[in-house]
Amino acid sequence: MAGSGGVDTDDDAGALRQLIAGQVPNARIDVVHDTRLILAAGAASTGIAVIAGTGSVAWGLDGGGRQARSGGWGYLLGDEGSGYWVGREAVRATLHRFNRAEPLGVLGESVLEATGAQKPEELIALFHRPSGRRYWAGQAHLVFKAAGAGDSGAQRIIDDGARYLCGLVADVASVLGAHSPVIIGGGLAVHQPKLQELIKAGLEKDGFTDVRFLSVDPVHGVDYLLRTGAL
């Protein structure tokens, strides 16, 4: 079994299946979107799975086999609340402060230091270089550190990110009519306690009473799917 982001159509699944088949001839290969593994890694056969890592997406499955999804469109169209989005918003906030001739604050100064930029305007060209989504997602921790130091702009980014992620869950729930459990994975969500607190509080306010953050790698979902025959 292979779980991967970007498996949005049967053609996507077929392409990945073909790629893997060349390495394991005669093997049965099941390809699923990685959100399916998130749900299974949380030992849930139905419910809503959320990924908040480099990108962001929510996917759900009800007892009748009906599926629903929100987000996962990629960084050019969405991925709000993801690590990349948080990193990008840090750059935007720094540039906004510079344009308004305001002090850069803890967030802005840390962004310059981390990226090696000497002046805020250098961030524009730096951001548009092909450094990759993972590079900017890797800067997301600067926002959480700055928020901890009292930077209000950094805190707003985190608040907005949590709100966007809760919105993904609400979208899926509105289609499936299901509210639990909600299993959340992805590097950003798993490693940032402050984000976890905000997501959990936001979801509980909206009636989601069973919210869990993964404590194991999503690959453990494969074992659950095989044991339960859920494929």
C-alpha cells in the first residue's frame, strides 16, 4: 500500500501505482491519499482526517462509505494553515511592517536572520527563487517562537492558521453529517502545541468532541487498514 499527497484522481493513483510496480513486480499495490492513512493511524475506520504539514487538507469517510474532502489544492491555490502558508505569512508580515515604516519586531528580525537577508526588501527576490515549499515550511517555527515572545503579528498568523484548519474540518462535516472522531497529523500540527490548543478549542466550540493528534507515524495506518480489511 502507498499513501501520498497529490493522489486526487484515478489517473494520479494509476501513475503512482505504475511507478512503484517497477520496483516490486507482481505485487498488489493499493494507492490511497495520505489522509486515509492519517485516519487509520488514529485507529479510526470512519471520521475526519486532517493534515497540517507542508500543505493542508481534510478528508472524511462515513459509515456508508461516502467520502468528502476540503483543501489539498496545493500552495498556489490554497494550503491555508500549512507550514508553507505560515512561513509565507511571516514574510508577508515582515514586508508589510517594512512598507509601513514600522519596527520589524521579533518576527521580522528572526525572518531576516534565518534567511540571511540583510534588508526586508531582499525577501521579495529570495521568496521567488526556486528554494522550494519545504524551505519556507521549515521557517514556520519562527512564527511560533515569535508569538511566544509576545509578537502580536505572529500570534495573528497562528490564530488565522488554526481557524483555516478548523474550517476544513467543518467543510467535510457539512457534507458527511459526521463530527467525530477528528484525527490530525502532519508535522506542523503534531509539533506545535500552541496550534494544537487553538485547533482543539475551535473544533470543540463547533461541536467536535473527539479530537486527536497523532502520536505515531501515519505509516502505522497501513497495518490498521490491513487488519480491519477496510480497503
